Amino acid sequence: METIIENLSQFWQYTGFANATWQHLVMILIGLTFITLGIVKEWEPLLLVPIGFGMIVGNIPLVAGLQVSIYEQNSVLNILYQGVRLGWYPPLIFLGIGAMTDFSALISQPKLMLIGAAAQIGIFGAYVLALAFGFAPNEAGAIGIIGGADGPTAIFLSSRLAPELMGAIAVSAYSYMALVPVIQKPIMLLMTTKKERLIRMPAPRAVSQREKIIFPIVGFILTAFVVPSGLPLLGMLFFGNLLKESGVTRRLAETARGPLIDVVTTLIGLTVGASTQADVFLSAKSVMIFGLGLLSFIIATTCGVGFVKIWNLFRPEGSKLNPLIGNAGVSAVPDSARVSETVGREADPKNHLLMHAMAPNVAGVIGSAVAAGILLSFLG
Amino acid sequence: MTTTLVLLDVAAKAARMAQQDPYGWIMTLVAVSVVFLTLFLLQYCYRFIGWASTREEAPTGVHSQKAARRKDAAGKAGAETEVAAAIATALSLEASGEVPAVIGLALDRYFSESVHDKESYIITIKRKY
């Protein structure tokens, strides 16, 4: 009888109930919130559901030495986590993004690319603020990239510059990407007049197949020559797009934009979520990262819309741009372009900005990868 | 071992940056300039490619009829892009989420014929003997 009680007592010591702390419960609650937002509100469900479940997985109270935790060498989760830690997953996601993105809107209106550049100021605005709050330059660079509104790039850069902050940065980036409509709309309304919101832009011209094939080749060579440190992201993005547009590699393009990106997204979401263990995640630094992330999104949106307004001062009457496409300079594709369309339609139900906003939106993907390359070359 | 060395390198670079540019203004100025310069160069490349492409399609001599037809088709595609956006918008009144945007893009791709892969449809079988 005594042995049975002793065994039961020993078993109890191994259970989650015996090892749980309030921090574990808070993190599990945050994970459940993510899952709820993903399922009920349908906010970025492909990301929030795996990250939310990963948070629960990573915060099950454990006794050290069971070889199951994500930070224990050679555990299954630890092996899957190597793709995040060493930066394999983000370039594979970029391959899929390249294979599913239609750059026609950008090719037909290349001038709108500059809006994508203006919105990247959010990254560096957050960098300056993070330095002012006492973060080291490498940490500030990793935090700043949240303003690019690009989850894979944020993971890629933070895994190189500040791995210890990666969980908070990734969760912050994906949370704000899900909240793009909530964050951007008030800023857009605040910065534009009714008259500006009514500006109509001519329909973009049709783009030939040859232009679409030349686009990824020229784009890659030029950007990679300027920022070679962005090679993994830029190379995969443009390669994926070439697979799509070449017209002769249909199967490869379908795999890249289908099963491959699905598998990698599942793994990246789950492992990033599992890496947010209570003892590392629940800190003042994480709260500051969330605050700076929000500020970087606000700066990026403000700079995008403000840039179009300033540009309009130099454009002749009749060829002015609608400033509502300025918010789409961040690389949350197609969410921020959809916000442009929605806000534009509220002002004039017959004014469709979606295709115009897609141009700075996809330029933002290129811009944030270039910005990540610059930060890496300075700080990595 | 390699990871540790990389992190040490990052720490050394960060320390140097903290000393040389404590407020981050120099880094910001340089980085923003590089991002702008890269996308500025890129947009000029694409402007040139677009210009060359449309110039090739401009009506000249005996090919004028054919070129005019192409121009008509391009105009139609431009209009159809608007149609695609309009359909997407109409759908979004009924449904929310990504569906309208996806339908809009799919229609646009369909109208501009980029969704169709070009296959040779020639099957070559080499006899082994």
C-alpha cells in the first residue's frame, strides 16, 4: 500500500497540475485568446490558430529532463524549432508567397513602388524609439522589423539578431498583422480630407506575359546586388514568382504555393507559439516590444499616407493619387490593400482602389525584405 | 559552436553601433536612403521594360491593324480589371474576409490570361531499341 501511495505521489510530481504556476496559466489563456480570435473573428486564422495552440503546447508545465520541451536538445519540438532558430522556414514561406503573388498591379504602375519604400520608415522609426527605450542596437533592429508587417521577415531577422526576443517579436508581428484594419483605418481617416478620399485613379494597363517573366529576374538581380544580405528572402520570393509566371513550371509553382507553404506555415506557427514559454515571455521587455510594435505600425501607415499626400503636391491636376492607397505600403498582403478598398468605398461606393493598392502592397514585401537585409548587414 | 560565434559577432557589431550611432539617426538615414534608392532603381527598370513592351505593340506600317487589335484588347483588359474589382466589392457586401479579394484577383488574372500555363502539348517518346 505504501509503495502504491509513493508511486502515486511520484506520478503527481510529474503532472502539469503539480508544476503549474500562474504564469503558465496566463500564457495558456493568451493562447486560447489567439485561437478564439482566429476561429470566431477569422483574424489571420492560418497563423493565429497554430500560434495559439503552440502557446498552449509550450506552456504545459513540465519537469526538466523529459526530453519533450522545445528548448531541450533533440526533442521532437526542438528539432522542428531549428527551422525557426536557424531561419530555414521564412525563405520557404517567401517561395510560396512569390508563387502565389500576382505582381501585375505593380508592373503596370511601377511608380507606386515608392509608396512601399516610404512605409518602411516605420521599421526605422521603431528602431530609433527602441534605442531610446534602452534596447541594444541588435535588439532594436529586430523589434523595428515588426513595422514591416511581415511575419516571416520578422522571424528571419530576429532569429539572427536577437533570438531571445524572437517569440515576443513574432507574436507581436502576427498580432498586429491580424489587426491591420483596426489600426490603419483611423489613421487613414485622420490624415485625409473627404476630397482626397474621392480621388479616382485610372485603371492600370494590361501587362504582357513577357513583362511578368522579366519582373522576377530583373527584380532579383538588382535588389540582391544592392543588399546581398537579403538574399535568402529576396531570392526565394522572386524565384517563386518566376515559377508562377514562366508558364512551364506549373507543378513546382503549385507545390510552392500549396502544400509547401501550408506545411511550413503550420510548423512555423506551432513552434513560434511553443517558444513563448512563460518564464521567457512574461517580462517587461515583451510588453515594451508590443508597444513599440504598435508604434512602428502607426509610423509606417502615417508615412505611407503622408508620402502620397506630399507626392500629390508635385503632380498635375487629373493625375493625382488617392492617399488611401498609402497605408498599403506595409507588406501585409492583401489585408492592407483591402483596407484601402474598404475606406475608399465608404467615401465613394463606385471608387475601387483594390488593384491600385495592390501595387504598393507587393512593393512593401520587397521593401521589407530589403530593409531586413540592410539591418542584417549593419548589425548581424 | 557556429551559432555562439555568430551571436558573439552580432554582439560586437551591436556594441560598435551603440558607440558610433547611439541614437540610431545615422543608421536610419542610410537605411531609408538605400530602401528608396533600391525601389527607385527598380521602378525605372520596370518603366523602361513597360515602355519597350508597349512601344513594340504600337501600330506601325503593315502591322497597324494587328497592333490596333492588341490595343483594343489591352483597353478591354483594363476595363475588365475594374469589372473584377467591382464584382469583388459587390461580393464583399454579402460576405466578409478574404474571399472577395481572392475572387477579385482570380478574376483579374483570368481576364489577363495569366492563369493559363503555356504547354507545348507535344509528347515525345524515345524508343529504347
